[in-house]
Amino acid sequence: MATIGALGSTLIVGVFILLGYFIVKKVGNNHHVMNFSISLAFGVMASLILFELLPESFEHLNGSRTDFIPICYLVFFIAVGVCLLKFLDIFIPDHHEKEHKKVDKDNLEHIGIVSCIALILHNMIEGMAIYTSVLSSIELGTLMCIGVGLHNIPMGMVLASTFYTSKKQDKKTKLIILLTALSTFMGGLLMFFLSSFMNDFVLGILLSVTTGMIAYIVLFELLPHLLGHRKEKETIPGILLGVVILLISVILGHHH
């Protein structure tokens, strides 16, 4: 049952990318919608790290040890998670903020293809992380879905507006967006086949790597955007609403 829930979660998170795409199709590249969803994602994901991912990762790594070795493991694997996404980001040429720059057609096409390969890999790893989180606890998995899902809406919007430059590309855009949306599920599927290797310690490692990845998204993708738009009226309410959503989910989860 947990397996079905875990796979279902990875599929739902991918749908959020499609949601971002449809927002761009319907209302155009609405700056306020994008800014609000990034603020919301920031609030949810920053709280997720502090209140759920860090304690959960530590608990799995700790077992019944009393020394500081589990903390070393935790710090090391969080760093691995950060480096993993940093490495992938090298291949995603500024997929936020820079889409207004004029680039010639071939270059844009090349950037688009390279970005997609990196994004698909990025999402597969996120899918593996979500699958792991759901196996660790349904509640943590649900919170991960909310956080990553909200972060995927602006990502879908950026993808749509980057590729939506010419009508001729519309079919290709749809295919790319669909592949990116499904890539989270592919990551979940991969973990499903590897799940026989799971034990508490492996789960702890994977959750720590996840924590590092989410921290990377919060600090290097969402935060720079918010600092650039901090004067806008929807930024602070978006962040606060994100924190409130996560805290309510945590409280409700702990009551069950």
C-alpha cells in the first residue's frame, strides 16, 4: 500500500509542472502568479527542512548511537545532496530570471535541450527522494509533495515561457513539458526496483541527501528570486502562507 502511495505521490508532483505550463497558456507569463508561487514554495520548503527533514534524517541515521558519528553522516550526506543539484544546475543555464535575454535561435534550442536533460535528471532524483520520504513516513512524504509540487509550478511556468517563443515549437514544447512532468515518476519507479536494498540506515542517507537537495533549491533557486522581488506585495504573504500551510500539515499529521 505504501508503495502505491509513494509512486502516486511522484506522479502528482509531476502534474504541478503541467499546472505551471497551463497557467502560462491561460494567463500569459504572469509575473505576480509566478512570484507568489515561488514565495509559497520557499515558505513550505524552508519549514519542511527545519521541522521534518532534518529530524527525520537524523532519527534514521542515529539508530541507538550516542556519539556524534550520526551528525557527521548527516552533514556529509546533506553536502552530497547540495553538490548533486549544483552539478546538475551547471547544465541548466539560468532557468530562472534570464529568459528575457535575446539569444539566437540555434543557441536557444541548444539551451532548451540541455536544460531539459538536466531538469529531467533533477526531477528523477527528486522523484527518488519523494519515494524514499513516503516510505519513511506517509506524513513526511505528503509534506515533501506539497513543497516540491509548489516549486514545480514556477518551474513549469519558466519552461513554458522559455519554449513558447514560437508557434512552430508548440508540439515540441508539449513533449518536453510532458517528459519533465513524468520524470519525477520515473525516479519513483527506479526507487521501487531498488527498494529491496532499503534499511533504516540507507533510508537515513537518502533522506539526508534529500535535505541537501531541498536546501539547495531553497537557498540557490528560490531565495535569490525572492531577494530580487522582496519589495513586491505578494512576496512576504506568500512566504508566511507557505510556513503556515506546512505547520498546519505537520500538526494534523502528528495528530493522526
